[in-house]
Amino acid sequence: MRTDAPGSPRGGPAGLYVHVPFCASKCPYCGFFSVAGTPPVEATRFVDALTREAALHRDRFGAFDTLYVGGGTPSVLPDDALARIAALGAGAAEATVEANPGDLDPGRLVRLRAAGFDRLSLGVQSLDDSDLRVLGRRHSAADAVRAFRDARAAGFANAGIDLIRGVPGQSSAAFIDVLDRAVALAPAHVSVYDLTVEEGTPFASRGVAPPCEDDAADLFLATSGRLVAAGYEHYEVSNFARGPTLRSRHNSRYWNRMPYLGVGPAAHSFDGARRWWNPRSVERWLAAVEAGRDPAEGGETLTPEQARLESLALGLRTLDGIDAALVGDPAALRRLHAGGLLEIVEGRVRPTVRGMLAADRLARDLA
């Protein structure tokens, strides 16, 4: 059994994640760290601090191969602030920015493309207005379609759409209709996330419950079948791309335990051996960075065995799977392969679509 799991310190460029924790309003299902309403800090000061934090780690990480600006809602920042953030990843092979469709117009999309962003992740969530109202979104289905088409016209060949499956009151047929309308736009990438009800969110306080396990499983398989038939590669549990070159290179770092630096409040980082995280507070993060200190408030270094188990859990969520040498229970591997949940190809263990549905269980059984 191999214990030197992928993720030991390695050379080569890292990824850069920038967390923009500001939103015009807070969606009732969202458990990510964000601050709704008027940002508590001016955009110029916020980006100055991001730049200083990135500089603190320049010797450790060097150049960045990917940039991902997420949130929150990065598109609430003004164009000049986003251009300065894009410059932090200058030369990156992939530069992604998340955006709310309601924040975009043709001119703004042209400016974002000119700033250096070449990949756009649109928080569409649904193409049904009743779903969008339930989710507390600020845009309409028409806004989303218009924003996507404007993005294509502005030069974003790599534009993707995020959808939420299991919206309260949404039938399976209604979600498939939303999915079909999304596919008709021919996005380069589609992410489909099951609704989760996080503790402390308005949905949790209202007693909102996600779909039952059997219904969720049926809809997961139907989603995969529909998108694969439309020419998408189901390369990770929640993610589909029109071929390997259009996968999210940045997010693939997380699943492959490759190095990345996270800057901004609540951002996480990983250098190949150690993981650390920033405070879920704009004020505490800002105070530390402006004083010239690393703002991290916690961290951990995994043992080789912990790293192996993490590689199992993450890798079995992906189409590429894991190196067979990571498997701790060969008998379980044979059983799961016979059950149609795994494939074994050239020394790699890969989940089938049914295996992706049971990825957590596979990782436990193979450990």
C-alpha cells in the first residue's frame, strides 16, 4: 500500500484563489462567508490588501498558473478593482471570474475580457423565474440568457453556467427542463450542485429540506445522462465540460491536491504539505495584512496516511480516479468493480457515473 500520496511539496506554478466576500444581498441557502449590503471597506483598500497578502507568499509560491476569483459576488466590485485582481495572476494559463448575471452588460464584459479574464463562471442557478425567486437571486432567467450571450460576444469562449438542483418546490421534470434550456446555450462548462441546507442559513431556520436520497440519486443520474448525451464530459461529481481542455484547471487543483494560495477573508491555501486558512472576518483579515502579518488563523499538516485518505476521497469524485496503489482494501476494490461502481484501467481506479454518486462510500470502503 502506498502512503506517499500525491500532494507532497513539488515545484512548478501554483494556483491563486481570491475570495471577494461582498454581495448585494445574501441568498437564503448560502453558507459561504460573505457580507451583504454596502462593503465595509473601500474597493481600493480591499485590493491593496489582497496584493499585500499575495506578496507575503511570493517566495513560497512564485508564479501562478491559474487564477480564480470567487465569492461572495466578485462582480459587485468596480471594473478597475477587478482589473487589478486580474493582474495578480498575470501570465496564468487560466483566469476565471465568477459573476452574477444581473451585474453584467456588454461593455462590462468587454472590459473584463480585456483585463485578462478568459473564463467566466455565471451564477445562473436556474433558468426558471419561480426557482430564482425561491433562491433569492437578483436576476431573472432572461437576464441570465442575455448575460451569457453577451459574454460570448465579448470574447469569452470559455463561459460556464452554474445550476442548483433540488430547489424547494422544483419537480424533477422542471429541473430537466432548466437543464435542457442551459444546454441549448452551448456553454463550455456546466456545474450542477445539489441544494444543501447549511446550518445558520435562512433556509435552515425555515426548515427547508433537500430532496430525499432516492429522488436526488435519480436526478443525479438523469443529469449526467442528459449532459453526456449533449457532448459534455462528466469529469467531477458536480462538473461537466465540453472536453478535457475546457475543464476548470483551477478547481482541478483541489481534487488533485496541488498547491494553491488563497487570499482574502476566509480563503484557504495549500502548499503541497501544509494547509492554512484566513479568518471569516473582513476586519480581522484586513488588520493583520495591513500590519504586515500573515492573516492565517489556523493550519494543519497531514500525515502521509491522512494524505492518502484525502487523495482517495477527492480522486474518487473525478473521472480520472486514483492510482490503484492508494487502495487499502483490495477485496473491496474487487467487490466494487464487480458491482459496476468502479473501472480499473491501466493501473487507475475510476468511478463509473453510479460510482460518482456513491463517491464517499467508495472512499470509505477502499480505505
